[in-house]
Amino acid sequence: MRQSLIIALLLGLAACAAPVPPTPALPPVPAATDDTCNAGRHAGLVGQDATALERVLILAPVRLIRPGQAVTMDFRPDRINFTIGPDNRITSISCN
């Protein structure tokens, strides 16, 4: 009986607790323009072996994305992403 009373009191107190404020909304991600990272300058690398990147000087943030690799979803419009296929060839180039 005493346990039931304690449980009822605890449940009653929990129901009176202040509601948790909602998490503030994150600012919207700005829309990427067509070529914010000058990826077009490197379009000739598509189809080449990934080792071709060793001969190119790129003065910007660069990310290589290989098959099955985990990739963060952070927005970096100045970063050049080189997607590498299973045959170790560059399959695409994009910004962010």
C-alpha cells in the first residue's frame, strides 16, 4: 500500500513538471550556386585514374569520396568533392 502511494505521488509530480522547450530550428542551408568551388576548372579529370589528382595543384578544400565511405553532410560551398568509383577512376566532381 505504501509503495502504491509513493508511486502515485511520483507520477503526479512528473505530470506537473515543466515541459521541455523545443529545440531551436537550425538556420536553413543556403542554396549552392552552380560552381562555388570552381569544379568546372577540373572537369577534364572525370574518367581519369584518381592518381591524376596528385599532379594537380588545388588551392581549396578537397574531399575524395570512395565507394562505401561514410561522408559528412556539412555544407562547404568552397570544397571540391571528387567521387571515386570502384575502378579507382574519378566519376564526378561537385561542390560542397
